[in-house]
Amino acid sequence: MYQKNSTVVTTALLSTLCAIGWGLIFPLTRAIVTVYPPLTSVSLRFLIVTLAVLPFLRPAKGQHLKLFGISLLMMTVPFAGLSIGMVYMDSGIVSLFLQLEPLILILFGALLFKEKLHFRHLGGLAIALSGVYFVVHSPEINLGHPIGLISTLIAVVSYCVGAVLLRYITLSSKQIMMWSMALALPQIILVATLAEGNPLPVYAAMPWWVYGLSVVIGAISLSANGMYSYLLKKHSFSEVAPFMMLVPVFTVIFGYFMLGETIERQALLGGALIIGGVGLATVLGQKPAKG
């Protein structure tokens, strides 16, 4: 009994650490992309992370085309979209939209793999969509200039499409993550160059704090993703998923203290509905893992 309780506490602590890490990444990223070109700023982070993971890459014979697709859909498009989104919206608002990913994946599973949809899935989707309506029509979002909202939603959908491709690749989750980051580097540099011009002069003009924050963000991202992959291998989704709903909570807290961000009541209501809908669809009804 003691060992079981200890495992539960450890899982809860590690899952909460993941949520704290991801919650911290959003305001740290926004601190950079609101000062320097967003795509060039993200490319710098990818450059730093790629240099860190390069020595640990293993051969991926016959998997490179799939890895390219995953890197494009789960790294390049999402990170580019989110960085642009945070230029126009507070980090807490952006993180709320990411909570839609489990619901989109459930729909993809039903449409593509004939996975069974339950009433709680449909109910959760309806509740979450009502939350999206409140957030979208909150004062934080300017529908007259919807580029931030559109780029964020594209990022969310792209990530989910990439997640579908994960079913067709045989590498370990650790190798997939590292290969995806490495392959995304030239992609994001190309996109940044086409959209914002030559990134090299911008790199040279960036002060030390941008490089420092980029290193910190990269380290947190690698640590949180690695920890999350470990937790999903060792524990059921129902044990880990509830803690991921804490990500926007921590993002709002960090955004308030670090950037002075605030969130209106209407957005808070929408966020609560989104998190509640996701919880209904992904957590309630899950069978607990046998201990």
C-alpha cells in the first residue's frame, strides 16, 4: 500500500512539474517574440536545441520521410503559429486554445481509425466549443485583426495531424522528438527568411538575455517533453491527463507576474468551459490503471 501511494504521489509531482514547465514556456516565449521577429526568435531556439540533441540522434533508416512530415506538422507549423499568436494575444489565452488538442485527436480517432465516440466525448466537445466562443469574443482578442487567433488554431490542428502520423513510425518517442527538432530547424529558418528576411543580422543584434531565455526555454521544453513521454509509458492517460489541464492555469499565473498580463472574466469563463469539456471527454469514464 505504501509503495502504491508513493507511486501515485510521484506521478502527481512529475505531472505537475510538466504542467509548470509548459506553463512557464508561454510567457518566456512571449517576452521574446513581442520584441524581436517571432519566426526568427523561434528559429534561434531550434538552433540551440538542435545543437544539444545532435550527438544523441540514432540512425532512422527508412523513416526520414515520415519524420519530415512529423517535424513539419508537430514542430515547424505549431511553433511558428504559436509564436505569431503570442504577438497578438496574451500567453494565457494562447495556452487555453492548446487544451483543444485532446478533443481534436478524439475526433480524428473516430474519423480515421473508427475509434468509438461516447456521449461524454460529444458532450465534452460541445462544452469546450462553447468555451471557445466566449474566449474568442472576449476583449483580449481583436476579431478585426484575427491573425493571432487564426495562426494559433492552425498550430493546434497541425499538431494533431502530426500526432496521427506517429502511429505509422516505429522509432522511440525520444528519438522522434529529437529527429523532429533537428529536421524542423532548416524548415523554420527557411520560413523565417521568407517571411522576415535574413535572420543572421537579427541573431547578431539580439542581446544576451534573448540567448539566455532561448536556452532556458529549450531546456524546459526538452525536460518536460521527456518527462511526459516517460509518464505516458509508465502510467495510464487518465492518471496523467488531468494535470495537463493545469498548464493554462500556470501560464496565466506566470504571465501575470512576469509580463503583467491580465485576463477578463469572459475569457476566464471560456477557459473554465474548455478545461471542463476536455476533462469530461478525456478523463471521466477512463478506467484507472490496475495497481
